[in-house]
Amino acid sequence: MTVLWFRAALLPSGWSARVRVVIRDRWIAAVEVGAAPAAGDEIHGLGLPGLPNLHSHAFQRAMAGQAERRIAAQDNFWSWRTHMYALAQTLDPPALEAIAALAFAEMLEGGFVRVGEFHYVHHDRDGTPYEDPAEMAASLAAAAATTGIGLTLLPVFYANAGFGGLPPSSDQRRFVHDTDGYARLLEASERTLANLEDGRLGMAPHSLRAVTPDALDRLMALRSDGPIHIHIAEQTMEVDGCIAWSGQRPVAWLMENQRVDARWCLVHATHVDAAELAQISACGAVVGLCPMTEANLGDGVFPADELLARAGRFGIGSDSNVLIDAAQELRLLEYGQRLARRERNVLDAARGVGTADHIYAQACAGGAQALGAPLDRIEAGAAATLISLDDRDPSMVGWTPDEILARWVFASRKPIVDCVWRRGRKVVSGGRHHEREAIIARYRDTLARLRE
Ligand code: ZN
């Protein structure tokens, strides 16, 4: 049994002072409020549930900061993708595991406790399937086991290079399946995840660019439950391409041709009109916002204020992993809205609750839904998955309960996540993942090997 004592903790009822959290095995056995610490209790600052990271391509961590010079007259998502494809061609299973372990450790250090891996590098370098179709997925599962992060694996179905069933290009050969091959990938992925504590499986048709309507129908028949994620309307060129192909915008096309419901996560959905936004909000799907990646790639600004006004749902993803930090994602989400609207506290949709408090709660709920996982709560009977913030950091001096999240999101100069527990296992202390040194050493060796 472990007992954690927090000067304050975010419980389902709100922030409470002097909280004892009793952990037995993987579970929270009891929560006492207004309690003095007992001998043997671990003393901590501020306890709260961690954030789900609903959209990641872990391997892209290895190119962070390396595509930041203009090489064409127009530098945008598509020129970035050329860099990314070059990296994807070099990966092998051990390299993917090493890179993912670093990304996952940084996620935990940055306040994320579960990740949705939108995973599409499936085959060997020449496009030949591995003997185990889930060989690369197994590398992600191994990295999740090493780091302790919760994994929702989203194997990607990728078949076409563009709208109208264009054949895939040679640099997409590691990604592609037919629907039968994809069904085998799902079965193999399920076997792989069986070795992982609380691993979950979903499906991910890559985008309307990469999947024909027939294939999408066949995919939907494969599994009757679990999350469904799709990249959609990230780029204006993609919207134009969809209109040229179908006469409809991407979200409008999807809404008309699939039964989109609470299983779905529409990743990005940056370019939506009012009618599409109304449909997304009404159907219960989650919008997967990735503010730092969308800014880095010059995608555009999603009208998050209008989504919240319609009681729509969203979660946060680190996507390209150019920088991994939960608080900075939320900060940029709100700042993007402020710059576009020329107003302050745009996403404090509950009016006066506090912008950071509101978007943190929304992103926890939306992220859990999108990853097919229970919402983490500090209460008896829940899994012992929580994080603590260091209240000795200068940004926290003189904190009051209604300012804690705002100070973290808007005013901390460095990550102030102190400790992280995942299902009772403490994986981060003093802001550092317990396997950090070994993970970094392996990452360093791996990058050197890939560049040889
Ligand atoms: Zn993505």
C-alpha cells in the first residue's frame, strides 16, 4: 500500500485541500479530504488526473526541429511530408521502439498518461509485410510497456495516394494494405496488445485521400466497437481535392456517407464550415486538435470557440511530436483563438470557470472518449493514474485553487509535472522518467545508426 498526501488535489468535485490518496495495487482504495499527513505518507504538491494524448505518430519525434528551413518557394505540410517520408523509410522495429520509448517518456514527463498511436509504418523497407503483420505495432507496445504509458493502438488503413483511388506512391509502400490484409493486421495487433496492461485497440482509416468509399465501408464492418480515428480537413488543398472529387467538403462527405458517432475522432477538422461544425457537435464525435503541430505545419486555426458554444467535444494530440508538453498544447490552443478573434479567454465557454480549467476538463473527457478508455479521476475505485505538479516552482508561489491550472498552462516557464503514477506504478519522479537515462542512450545510438 502507498499513501500520497497532496497539499491540494483535483477531485471530481473540484480542488480540495490536504488530500490523502490511498493506493492498493493498481487502484485508488480511498481518498480523504482535509486530512493531516500520516507517518510514511509521500508528501506532494498538487495532484490531478493526467491528460490523454489522443493523436501521436511517435516515430516523428526523431525529426523534431529538423525541417525548419525553407527548401521550396512554398513551404507547407506537403514539403514537410517529404522529410517525414524519408525518415519513415529508414525505420526498423528496434528503431521504432527506441524512438517511441523516448516520445512516450517525454509524454509522461509532460503530463500525458495515455497515448493514441495513429500507426501507419507497417511493412519492411521494401514494402514486404513482416512475418508478423503487427511487428512494428509490437515495437510501440514494447515502448509503452517500458515507459508505463497507456496505449490505444490505432492501426492505420492506407491504400491510395489521393482522392478517387489513386494508386499509392513508392514512398507509401510501407503503409499500404488491402482490406483483407488490414483485417489480419487488426487480429495480430489484438494479440500484441494482449501482453500489455490496459492496452486498447481501435481503427484508423488514414484520410479520405487514402481510402476509397468501398474500402471505408468494408473497414467499418470489421469491428463493431472501439475507437475510429481519421485525419480530416487538415489542409485547404485536401478540402479542394475533396470538393473536386465529390462535390462536397471532407467532413460533409463523411457525415453523409458514414454513421459518424461517439466512436469517431476527427483529427484536425481544421477547415470546417458552420454546417459541418453543427454536424460534428451533434453526432458526439471528438475533434482531435493538435495545436503545436497544426501551428508548425501552417495548417490553420480550428474554430474551437464555435465547437464549445455548440457543446461539441475535443481532445488534444501531440501528433508530429515536434515538442511534447500538455500545458503548451493547451496554451497554444487558447492563444490561437485569441489571435484569430482578438479577444481574451475565448475558450472559457463555461464563463468564469477559468479558461485553463475548462479546456483541461474538456480535453480529459474528450481524450478518454476518443481513446476508448475510462476517464481518470482521483476517487476510490478508480485506477491509480494521476500526476502531481511541483508547487515550489516560482510560477506557483501563492497559488489559490482557482489559479492552479491557469498558472501551469499560461505561466510556467518549464514543465512543472513532478511525479506521475500509472495504475499504481510511479514512472516519473522530480520531472524525470525513471528509465530516462537508458531510453536516451538507446535513442542516441539509434539515431546514429539510422544516419549511417
Ligand atoms: Zn496525424
